[in-house]
Amino acid sequence: METNILDIPHVEFIAQLVRHLVSVPPSHFQSPKRGSVALILRLVLPNDDSPFPSIDLTSHAQLKTPASLVQTLSVFLANPLLASAKAQTLFIQRARYPGDPWSGHIGFPGGKRDPDDASDQATAERETLEELGVDLTNSSDFIYLGRLDDTRLYSLFNPLQMVASSSVFLQVCKDTPDMAISDEVASAHWVDFDHILQAVAQPTRPFSRTSRTIPVNIASRLFPAYRSTRPMWYRLFERVVGNVYYTVLPLKYTLQNSIVRATDHTASKESWCGTMSFSSDTELYLWGLSLSMLSSLVDLSLPVKPHLVHRAYVSVASPWPQMEPHLWADVNYFMNLAHGILWSPYRRKPWYVKVQQGPQGRTVGNNDDFFRTHFHVLRIAFPLSCLCKAAVIGYLSKLAISGTLKLAKLLLAKLSEHPHISLLNSI
């Protein structure tokens, strides 16, 4: 029997998230280029006049252990005043600048790690302070919950570009500190957790009426230097391969829970995903790396077993990126079949934790991420599809040539039997 996940109190999601962040080891991958973002949650009471409970951090401040964190937050979240509170997640839209590949995208506050940063958490705190003017180190306003899995950023069909770390924070005060967004940010939005849970309660299928995607031109991603000149081989490759369609999660927001900078570089720009907007007057369009991070957060916060939520549910970021449906339907079918098996909720954290034995000892928790698993399957499915198509074309060409030769022989035989043709031959 399926459970209506939208009826579960939001404090139960936060409590489950805290337990899993403490007990499930996050993945950590080495890379010379690292970045870090802050996933900030807050609880909002339905009535502004309702009292907000205070949190007692005395024990945790002294011990600073995972057990003390769980105990402190369990007492805080169990307060009856928070029983009807709604959780919200902070998203930002980056300002538009010419030449910036992430211009205008929706994501979380954060950036590249500096050599002076002591940890990924310190990077997330510094970047949030610079971009939003919010001090996450202030224990009276925010508390650090833990870290999600590292997310590896790849360019299409190319090696690892960088690793992004995700630090999770919970606001423990009623009123959010005033924000002063910098020139790097166009707007900041608090989005209700219910809008995120809609993707869990009502999962979408690839290319269905309810699915939302962003088309990314494969040719421009692989050969950016030829994007403007577009030689003949580039246009041919573009026509044969087409686009890859990334899943988009639309998130509804309100201006009441948003802060928009007075001036913004809103001029559209041409990039590898074309000229497009990643937001509307009512929705934010989350995709790619940020959507993968949010999916990891949802995985650790579900208070019920995934199969009890919806039979077709795989993840918030699902399905995997799709290729052109009329050109590569076989690739999409194979990937979607593998997606339900290899990326099943029970093959991800918190249900499955990978243990590896290497030269430096045992590594716990370095599970493959969303796009890494997708690339593994795509590197098998795409060449197989090309080989099959080549074999079919070769076989059909062979049949066509053979049939043409037989038809030519038959016509010559018929013509030689014709009396007028025979008379001409005798003359």
C-alpha cells in the first residue's frame, strides 16, 4: 500500500535527514579542483504570530559529537510547536554574465575552494557570506548537519572536470537573517519542500506530457571552438547525433519568499544550451549538478521505504539524460531499462553503502553518483547502437545491391527475348 508522502510532517524529514547524515558516511573523491555549496533548510510556522521554540546547544557545544548533534536536534524537532511547520530550501539564481557557462542557472550558494579554506564546510560558509551576506557560522541562527556525497562534474563524454561538495545547514531561529545579495547572484528563493516532494509522489516518464527537459547540443559541447563557424562536418555531426535532453525539476516560488537584486545582467546569451531562461515569474528550473545534489538530500530524508511512496519512483533527478527520441530510441530504451535497475533507490544511500578495498586501505561510502552511472551505461549503449545501425544499414545495402543486380539481369533477359530487340541484334 502506497503512502501519501505529502501528508507526512516535515519535521520527520528533517529528523531522518539528520540521522542519516550522521550515520551514513559521505563519499569523498580527490581532485585538484574542488568546490562547495551550502544546502540551507529552514522551518516556517503556518502563523507568523506563533512562538518558535528555542534550541539548547549547551550539550552539543561541549561534546561536539554526532550523538550529541542527533540528541540536540531530536529534542528540538520533537517540540509540539513545530508539528505543523513547513520546511523550505534556499535556492539562488546566478547573475547573467557574458562568457560564464553557469550564467543564469539555478543552484545553491557556493563556489570554488580557496587554498586558505580549512575544509569544504568552510568554503560553503565563506561563499554564502560573500554571495548572500548570511553568516552560517553563527550558532544562534544556523547549525551544521553534515555533508552529502561528493558530486563529480564531467563534461559530455570527457574526463572529470571538478568535484563539488555539499554541506547541509538548518536554520534554528524563527526569522531568517537579512540577506545582502552580491553581484554574483540575481535572486534568492525559499522553496517549499512540498514542491520537491511532488517529484517523489508523482514521478515523470521520459518525454511524457508532464516531463520537463533542457536540450543541450552535443556538437557544441564536444567542439565549442566550431560553434560559431559551423563547418560542414560540424553540421553533419549535429544532424546525426542531435541533442541530449536533461531532466528539469520545476520549483514553484513566491515573491514573498524571494529576494531579487535591483539590477541584473539579464541579457540572454548563446551557450551550449542555447538562449534560454532558467526561471519564470512563478517557477525555477533546476537541472544538472544542482538537481543531483538535491536528489541526494531527498534520498537521505525520506522517512518511509521508497517502494511505499510510488511504484514508479526512482529518484528526484530521474530519468537519466535522454538522446533524440526519433534517432536514438534504442539507446534511450536501454538506458531507461538500466536506470531502473542500476539506480534503484535500494542501490543508493542510505540503503546501500559501497565498500572498496584499495592499496591505501578500505574505503567506505564512495558510491557512484547519478551522472557517473549514466556515463557508464551510455558508453556501452551508444557504441552498441552505432554498431547495430551500421550492421543493419550494411545488410540492407547488400540486399539492395543484390536485388538491383537480379533485376538488371531479369530485364536484360526479357529484352533479349523481345522480337524487335532480336532483329536489331541480327542487323
